[in-house]
Amino acid sequence: MNEYPEQGRPWQQPDGQAPGWDLPPQQHIGGQLEPYGNPTGGYLPADPGGHPAPEPTLLTIGDIAVTQTSVITPAGRFPIKGSVWTLSDMSRTEQSTPTWAIIVAILIFWWTCLLGLLILLVKETKTTGHVQVTVQADGRYHATQLPVSSPVLVRQINQQVNYARSLAA
């Protein structure tokens, strides 16, 4: 057997089988639902050990979720009591005269000098950057960066971190 495909048939498999997946499994069409093992209503419970239902998520900050008693991060879950929350605002807000205002001021300046100069007072505010939120407790540390496009978002994230701090106290 040659390890290279035959000339003109590059899709041929070395063992002679057709490429691709097998046929799909036989589908069950119609009829009554068949629940898993015990009568559970047609679904398999996530935790069959009889543990209480999970707590609802009170807030999420990026990829950090906070419940009444714990913090859930991609690195794991730990209690919220005694956790330390830090917020670093790395955004900046700049004001500048927009391009359209400069063009209109130049065009109007020829007819009315004062009105052309007043249009140059128009300012455009632009916020760029991100806010970094870190949480640490029980020897674990997690940081997340959230992009921001306005000062309102920075204040909203700051309020969420303050709420998480109040839960941690």
C-alpha cells in the first residue's frame, strides 16, 4: 500500500474508506418523552445529590460573578466575606474641537467674523481606556479589565464594586 493518494484522487483515505463522518444515529421521532432513570420530568438534574439550589447571581463585573455568599471567577469559587476589591480607573477623557466645526468656522468666517469664531467654541468629549477590577481572598487573585467609552460607565462599575465591598464586609 502506498502512503500517498493515487494520482487524481487526493481525497482517498489510506485504508480505502470514504472520508468524513458516519451516518447520524437513528433518530427518535414522535412518541412519549422518556425521562432519565427516576422520574425527573424529562431532564437529568445537574446535581443528583440532593444539595440545595444554587444561589442567584446578584451582580457581574466582567467575568466575575457575585452571589450573597461567594465570588465566582474563572479561577474558581471562594467566599465573599473578607474579600478585598480594588478598582483602577485607567481611562481618560479628552475634549477637542471636532473637524466639522473647524470647516464650518472657516466657511462662515468670510461672511460673519464673530459667528465663525463662536463655532470654534464647540467641543467634543471622548473617553477611551479601561477600568481594571481585582478581587482577592483566601490566597486567590483575579483581575478583569473592562473597556469604557463614557464617564457614566466608569461610575457604574465603581458603584458595582462598592456594592461587592459592602457584601464582603
